[in-house]
Amino acid sequence: MARRKKVYEGKAKILYEGPEPGTLIQYYKDDGRAGATPPQAAVEGKGVLNNRLSEFFMSGLNSIGVPTHFIRRLNMREQLVRMAEIVPLEVVVRNFAAGELSTRLGIPEGTALPRPIVEYYFKDEKLGDPMVAEEHIIAFGWASQQDLDDIVALALRVNDFLSGVMMGIGIRLADFRLEVGRIWEGDFMRLIVADEISPDSCRLWDTRGTEAPDREGVTREPGPLADVYTELARRLGVLPSNVTHTTKPTLIN
Ligand code: ADP
Ligand code: MG
């Protein structure tokens, strides 16, 4: 049997040629931990959970008419997707101040923003994915004004969907990042959600137990979820039953 062709290997995933033209197989690795700069050690089992989680979000989006690259999950670590021409931008949607927005503009982390804010970062790791304005994107031909209008509409629909799903399980979606790709249908081009939607692309805060003041009368602020991959999968009910959670051998004597 011929060996399948590796198309690309990134930090978190490997892309293989798919079984039909215009398709790709995404293999989810355990490397490339959420939000880590510089990259950190692998988290055992992360790839299995992100494969499930991205399937959950992408198929949910497909079912409400938001186009994504997701076709179907193949196994524990792989899914079949439509090959897209990736727009070289990371599209970030923010609902609450955090990270770079807080440091750059001096807005305290956790502040609710008056409306969702969409930002663009040029996808170039060597340059550290610098933030860019619409002017740069259009002048350098990364996307047209029409594409950007479509990208904002797409990003805001994804935001509403994800925020709602998260809210239902006691999680606040502070911000997330999307990749968008082009697919061609005859002479027509469509923009679709590509890459992955998982804890590696979302900033998630736990709101469970933050509503009521504790015994000292202090209300807990929403904070990061501990063991975010497992906890998110558990609350969404997508934990694969045949995953054995790796408990390290313990010394009993
Ligand atoms: P990186 O280290 O570059 O973030 P990843 O490990 O996340 O890479 O691998 C995913 C790569 O695949 C990214 O470069 C992403 O742009 C690309 N990609 C994601 N979805 C698609 C798709 N549907 N078609 C083509 N390329 C894709
Ligand atoms: Mg990536």
C-alpha cells in the first residue's frame, strides 16, 4: 500500500492528502498547548480531545448554516476536511478584555467590552503574527474589502454560536481566534471556517460558582478552567468513552 502524503506539519496538527481531490486529513497531535508562547510541552491526550471538540463545534456550525471545512471525523485523532486556500490572517473576536488588548490599552482583564471587537493578525510566525489593519490587508492583497465584510459576518456568527454554547455549560468565551479559507464552487468563491475550534484557539473562563458570594461575602471572579481540554469535553458530553485517562503509575509502598 502506498504511504499517504504528508502535506504539512505544524505545531498542533499534521495535514495529509485526503482520499478525494479537494480534501485533507487533519491529524491532531498532543503538542502545541493552548496559548503557549513560547510553545510548551505536549499535553497527553490533548489531540484526541481537540479532534472531538473541533468536530463538535464545526458540525454545530454547519448545522446552523455557518459553512466550515469539517466533513467527518475518521478516528480518535483524525478528521476529514475540505481543503481550503487559507486567508493569511488570524481573525480574533473579543467579548471581554484580556491578554494583549488589556496590556496595550490598559483595560483591566475581565472587563466586558461594549460590543464584540474583531481584530486581524497577519499569519506569519517569523514576524510573531503582528496585528494589522484593514488597510494593510487590502493594500497587500491578502483579502478584499468584500472578503473582509464576509469574514466579519462569519466571525460574528461563530461568536454568537460559541458564546451561547459556552454559556450553557457555565463557561465564558472571553475571546477566540479563527482561520478562514476560500473554496471554489465553479466560478464562485466562498469563505468558510477552517483550521480548528478548540481550547487552543479560545480563551475560556469558568463562571460556575461565581454567582453567589462565598462565606466571607466575596464573589469569585470567572477565571481560567483547570484542565481545560478534559473539562470542556466533559461539560459538553463529548468525552470519548474509550479514552483511558492516563494516570501515572503510583508507588503504593
Ligand atoms: P500551525 O503550527 O501553523 O498553527 P497547525 O499545527 O495548527 O499549524 O496545522 C494546521 C495548518 O493547517 C495551519 O497552517 C492551517 O492554516 C492549515 N489549515 C487548516 N485548515 C485547513 C484547510 N481546510 N485547508 C488547508 N489548510 C488548512
Ligand atoms: Mg495552528
